[in-house]
Amino acid sequence: MKNKVVAIGDRAEVLARTRNLKMARSQHAYVRGSTVKFYEWLAESEGKVPVGPSIWICGDCHLGNLGPLADTDGNVAIQIRDLDQTVIGNPAHDIIRLALSLAAAARGFDLPGGVTARMIEAIAAGYVAGLTDPAKAIDAQPEPVRKLLRLAGRRRWKHLAEERIEDVRPVIPLGSKYWPMDKDERRLLADMLASEALAQHWSAIIGSDKDTPFELLDAAYWMKGCSSLGRLRYAAIVRQGDDDLSLLDIKEATKAAAPRAPDAEMPRDNALRVVTGARALSPNLGERMAAGRLGNAAVVVRELMPQDLKTELDGLAAEEARAVAWSLAAVVGRAHGRQLDAHQRDEWAGALHQRSKSLDAPSWLWSSVVELVGIHESAYLEHCRRALLAA
């Protein structure tokens, strides 16, 4: 499908086929794209998982959703990168989801099973460190994480443009990733970006006294991600007044698969839910997001920054993988902890300290990951079989 422009009428078929193929690439890819299966298991596991304070959680806290993020001033920190599934819920769900993702990634990168066990230990310890002592956790970031932050800090607009649109010119090249839009889509997109309400909202987010509407220079349907394939998604190049160019990611927001806490009060609009959760969990990301509407669809408008990168485990030695797992869990602990006072943080940390006899990790976390790895591995193999039959 390389360089093939997909017609509007063929989108649904191509997106479904692409999603199935992406999920068949590895067990880790399958885990990333099967959020619903994860929460099906949780629904059947009542009583096995500790119930923490009702706070904003990521809801889909896997390895690919953590990495360097820049704020509007270009300051970079490791935070949660994707909040599509964010809800006010049980923070233990994020810990388990991250541990499952890292366990699947470790298997895919041929790291020994013993390393996976030590990574689960590190996740438990790192999460508590980030929850209770965030400054110390940042100081303890391992060299692979510091190296990633240095790389992110050196990136500029030209790097983002060359990666995303192949050139620094304000033109989106149609092909295998970017597909044409029809007139109605382009009109709705242009109207939303030119609206005074969005301009004022965006100016308030970035702290500007200028509420000039965005000028849409080019846009295309964007085939991106895995679990989000099938939803509306667009890339847009815009200019606001005399400012430099910006690349926007505009993604449809739908109902979260992650369960909310019974007493949770959240925005009913799914785009507002995502933006509100992002501001609580990932300030660097939340401050450059806004909620909008394309016709009847709720969408999240996000400015992409050159410093935004994913974290990868590929090529890491055993001790490095363990250290990175500790550091990523600390990121999640910080995201949860900034919503709690000191007493609540200590109380939640204490509730997590249920150690198994043979492993320095909570028994509920270890048993959850072992069970989930088995469930997802069998489901992954069945998914691959079906993908082959459909090919």
C-alpha cells in the first residue's frame, strides 16, 4: 500500500485491515491495540486489584504512550503521551497496564524471563518513588532516559516536518499515510479552526493575548496509531497570525473503554474529558490541547511538537531495561501523585506494599501480569491466525 492514495469510500476497509496487520506484528503491538480485552479481564477480577483514590488515570498506560513531551515553551519532560482513554478511576489500573506492556515488550525483544520479573519489581518501586518523592525520582533517571531527553531537546521544527510531512514546506503529501478529504470534511475543519471560540480557547491555553483564528494551509486524513484506527483523524498545517507554522493532530474522541469510578464527575463531552484528563496527568501535553467539534463529532486538537518522542526498549541490556521500567513507572506515579495531598499519597503507597514471598513486588501486580500475559498471548496467536486467513 506504499504511496497509494486511499479513496474516501475505501477508508473503513483499509483502516480495519491495517489495524489487524499492525496488531499481528508482535505480542506487544497486540497488547497496545487490545485495550478492551484488558478491561474485560479487569471486570472479571474484582477483589484481586487494590482500589486506590479516585483520580484521573491514563486508562491506556502502555510503553508507547510514555515519552518526552515539550510544553509550549519547549521545556521537555517524560510524561504520558496519549490520553484517549483517560477517566477518573482506579490508579492501580495504570500500574497493571504498564507492567503488562513492558512484560510483552521484553518478550518481544528476547529479554530473559528473569529480566521481566525484575522489571515488575522495578515498576512497583518506581511508581511509589514517583508518587511520594517526585523530585528524587527525576534525579534518579537512568542514562537511556537522559539520552532520550537530550535527543528530544535538540529537535526543531525541521525534524518534525521532515518526519511527518517529508518537507518543511506547508504541504501534506498524499500517499499511504495521508489521504484526501472531501469538501465537507475540509469545510468543517476550516470552520472549526477559524472559529473565534477555538482561537480564544487556544490563546488562553498558551497564555497569549492574541485570539487570532488559525489559518488552514493544508490538511489531510491521517492514518495513524493502532487502537485509534477507525476514528476520524486529520493532520493540519496552520498559521496563527504572523506566527510560525504549526502541525496539528485532530482526533475524534469517543467513549472510553476504561471504567470510571462510580462517583466520578467528568465532562460528558468526550473531547473535554480527554483534555481535562491530560491537564491533570500530563501538563506539557494538556496545555497544548483543546476540545472542538467537527459536525457531530467531538475532536481533540493537539499541537505537535518536535520534542515529542516515544520510549523504546529495543536494544537495551537487562539492567538498562530494569532501570527504564523503574523510571517510566515513576512518571506514572508523579502523574497520579500531583492530584493527591501528602497524606493521600502516603496512604496509597502503603496500600501497594503487599510483597510476594519470592519477589520484591506486590503479589497482586505479579499475579495480574502473569495471568494477563497468558490471556493476551493466546489471543494474539488467534488474532494472527485470523489475519493470515484474511490476507
